[in-house]
Amino acid sequence: MTSAASTSDLTADVAETHDDNFPPAKRRKGLWSFEHYPFLTNRARVIWYGFLGICLLAGAYPMYQRLTQGLHMTDLTSHMPWGAWVAFYIYFVGLSAGAFLLSSLVYVFGMYQFERIGRAALTSAIVSMGVALAFIGMDLGRFERAFNTMFYFHWTSPLSWEVRFYLLYIALLITELVIALRVQYRLVDSLQKAHRIMRILGTIGVPLAIFGVHGGTGTIFAVVKARGMWFGGLFPVIFVVSAVVSGTALLIAVHYFQAKGAGRQPDYTLMKRMSVVLLGAVVVDLGLTFYEFIVPFLAFHEHDGTIMALMLTGPYWWTFWILQMAIGLTIPAIILFSPLKKSPKWIVAAACMVVVGIVGVRFNIVVPPLAVPVMEGFPQNWYFPTLSEALVCVFIIAVGALAYSLFSEWQAVHDPDPAEDPDRTAELEDAR
């Protein structure tokens, strides 16, 4: 009776502390038997997992076709070897690198005003890399040969280096996330020492993410001399900047919708601060897009000119003007520049538009340069994803969203820091 009464009193005390933001009565046990706040309310959980279940069912048979029958269900050919799956591969590598770089603002540069999204950023980075590797696996096939990349190496091959960068990057992300969770659960003997270790890991990870992971992915394209709009030193830089754009936008959207789904109010101050980062990255991305096109235009390079014509006025015009320029960059920049930025709903609307619009950026990177034949007399390579290709994309993305959601149900990915809650700190100290 005494234990039950004290538990009831503790719940009542914490409820008074948190008001409606973090309902403590719904706290659940975490991995190390520590309680954490619910990821979603019961109603939101049914809707969200039901939606993911529909996506998985829709993509299950096309996924089976791809694994058993190869690439015949796609619109890919020997002249158009890359398509939507490679576009989504570089898209999710960018999401991962961007999310990690945003987490580095907290753990490396000490900008603790972003700490609330630190663990979500690291989790998003890990899951996004897994989704990216799944997409490139769908394109390449022969999954059983994946380990061969570790046994064969060529010093001048960007792909050889990328495999090793990816492994180091994923290992670093997992290590940093484990430490961040241990800090959250107060399982460390010294918070100062734990933060110092995370700062060291983040300091290693920042150049790894910029030059190795996403800059390196851009290098895979930039060294291909035969393809216009790829070859050149600017390409890796464009990859990194657009990674920051998409990663920041993703985390704004995740924070907002997760908070709403959990029955609490999002941190609007945090969202406004993140929107400043997003606006700066979008403006830089717009500038790089200008130089990406103006240089080959003024050089009157025929091959590049043909590719630009396909993107600007040809069959892929809508992916450039509507998806990339309007939805992905221009409209979000206008929203974040205007008084509309004072509204959290407009901030999250801009973030969602960026997340969708960067898909167009990645599509334009991959497809139009491959559509133009490398030699006169070769056929034009028209490509558009088949329904089966699109459903495979839906399936893989749904698996990634499910993995993120289940991990967040299991661990305190979205909890506030215990330092913000004296009662919570006392609970954790008692549980150690």
C-alpha cells in the first residue's frame, strides 16, 4: 500500500511539473529498465502503423519480383543503367549526412539550444544510411557479393573508398548514439567526460561526413568525364550543401509530427532556430544551383547544353521547375524570409516541401545526364520509373520509417533532457 501510494504521489508531482507537454502517466519502460515518454498516443500509433502496413503490403509483391526476377520490372536499360533507386540512394545518403551535421552543432560546437533533437538526428542518420544502402542494393543486385567490396580495393576508385567511409561512418554514428542514450539515462559516471567523448567522435565525424560520405558520393559522379553536368569539382560541394538542406528539413518535420503524435506541443523555439539554419542552407543551395547552370551555359558546351535543355524545357522540365526549384527551394525560401516564418505550421510546411523537393534534385542529378547518348548515333535514353519501381521505393522507405518508429518506441529518442526536469533526474538517480 505504501509503495502504491508513493508511486501515485510521484506521478501527481511530475504531472504538476510537466502540465500537458509530457504526460508522465504514460511513461513506459526503456531498454535499461528506465522509463521514457511515449513515442505516440494510442490513436496516433494505430494510424501511423496502419499506414506503414499499407505501404509495406503495396510494395511486397514488386519487392518479391525484384529479388527473384531481376531488373526486368524496371525501365532501366544498358544505356540507362541508373534510375529512381540510385536517385533515392544519394537522397538518403544526403539525409543521413545532413542529420548528422545538424547533431554536430550540439555535440561538437556546443550549441545546446539544438540538444532536444540530438538523439533524433543521430537515429535519423543511422536509419537513412540503412535505407540508402538498401536502395543501392536493389539497383546492383547480388547481395551475397557485398562483402567482396571489403576484400578488393583500388586506391584510385572512389567507390572503394566510399565503402570504407560508410562503414566507419555507421560505426561512429552508432557509438555516438549509444553514448547519447547513456547520457539521457544518466548511466555515465561523468557527464563532462561523456560530452567530451561525444565531442571527439563528432569532430572525427564532421570531416568524415563532409569529405568521405556525402562529398565522396558526389565524387563518384564528379569523376565521370563522359557525362555532362557531372564532371567537375563543384559537384561534391553541391552534394554536401543539399545534404544540410534536406537533413535540417527532415528533422524539423520529424520533431513537429512526432510531438503532435505524442499528444504534446512541439518546441516552437527550437523549430524557429532550426528554420534559420534551413533558410541559410537553402540560400546557399540556390546560389550553387545558379553556378551549376551558368558556367556550362556560358562555356557553350554542347553536351551540357543538351542536358540542360532536357531539364529546363524537355520531358524532365517538371522535375526541375516544379519539384526542385519551386517546391524544394524557392517557395520554402520565400516562406522562411517572410513574416510567415513566425507560424510553426508554415515552418513545418516549408520543411516538408524541402524534403519532397530534394527528391527532384536527386532525380535531376541522375537521370537527365544519362538520357543524352555519349556518342553520336546512340539512341536517346528516355526513362521514367515503372509502377513496380515506385512501389519498391515505397516499401523500402516504409521499412526505414518502421525501423525508426520501433526504435523510438523502445528508446528515449525524443525525450527532453532530464536536466529540464528535477523529478525526472531524481527518478533516474534512484533507478541506477
